Amino acid sequence: MPKPARRAVIAATQQLGDELAWWANNIGITGAPFDSYLTLRGLRTLNVRLRQHQENAFIIAQYLENSPYVSQVYYPGLESHPQHELAKQQQRGFGGMVSFDIKGDVNDAAAFLTSLEEFSLAESLGGVESLICHPATMTHAGMEATARLAAGVGDTLIRISVGIEDAKDLLADLDRVFNKVKPGQGLHAATTATPVSQQQDKEQSSSFKLTPAHTALW
């Protein structure tokens, strides 16, 4: 199944927007027919999909906030988020992205990620399927450890792109794995190393046992 097309231009000023429109009209910056078809097809269900993304994300964020195995949840829809009031003022929804810090260390994070069944280990986001990733060794693996930590991307940070599946299935999977792995209780310290530097971060990625399909997304 082809991937959906995504396209947009946002100008900071009306003048810049008019200039871009002029150039687009003169040099023909238009999408291919099939890309345009995919865009139109996606727009027809955009409202329904985004509504489900947000509903599921909020449910999962609330669950994580109450979990004894999670130290911090990052989702602007939660009142505990430092910018919750700002988010309420500037938007009608809070999106489908949820991040959290799991208790324990990188070994607990690895054990957690490799035990899930309803979430695919991948870096992408915004799709109808729920994806989960370990930013320190995936999306931000190229950063030096000091810069990565300064940006708030620690070894225990996990990011979820919540899909539109039945929220009950997603919660059941999270609950099952949390109770199996029991993050923060030191059960996984002897199974893998705890890398800190950028080089050790690369070695750490092997603990996630990526499939060829996942490797293509690395």
C-alpha cells in the first residue's frame, strides 16, 4: 500500500506568501497526479483520523501518568504539563504524540520496547498505526550525549505516535508489558550495558533486536 503524500507551505508574512504563490504559478510547482490523488484521499478522512488520534493519545497519557513505572509524562493535554494553559489557548486539540520517561535505565527501556505487540518499533509518526521509539538511539542517535541530554532526550525517554486502533487494545498491551518488565526494579541491569556516550549509544541499539523492516527505518 503506498504511503500517503504530505505537502504544505506556511509563510510567516502575507508578502512572502504572495511571492511563493507567484513563483508556484510561474514555474509550475505542482504535485504529480498520483500524489495529488493521495492528498485528496487523505483529506477526506483527516478530521475523523485526527479526532481518534487525539482521543487515544489522551487516554494513553492519562494511563501513563498514573503508572507506577513511569516517572514523567509529556503531553500538552494533561493539566500537569507546564504549557497546558498555553496549548488550550492556541489549539483545539493536543495531538497524537505522547512521550514519557520510564523508570529505571536504558536496560528497562530496551526490555519494555522489545516486549510490546500492538506498537511497532519505528521512528515515523502521524500514521494510523501506533509506533513507538527510543529517541536516544533512534531519532537522536547522531547527537553527542551532552547535547542530547541538554535537549531533554535521556536514555529513559520513550516516544509514542498513537494510532487509531481501539484504545483498549493499546492499554492492554502497555499494561501487560509494564507488569512483565517492572521498570525501575533493577531486573534488567545485568542483561545489557548502560551506554552514555555517543559511541556507546550506537552499541546499545543492538539490544532492541531490530527486524530488517525496522532497520530500514533506522
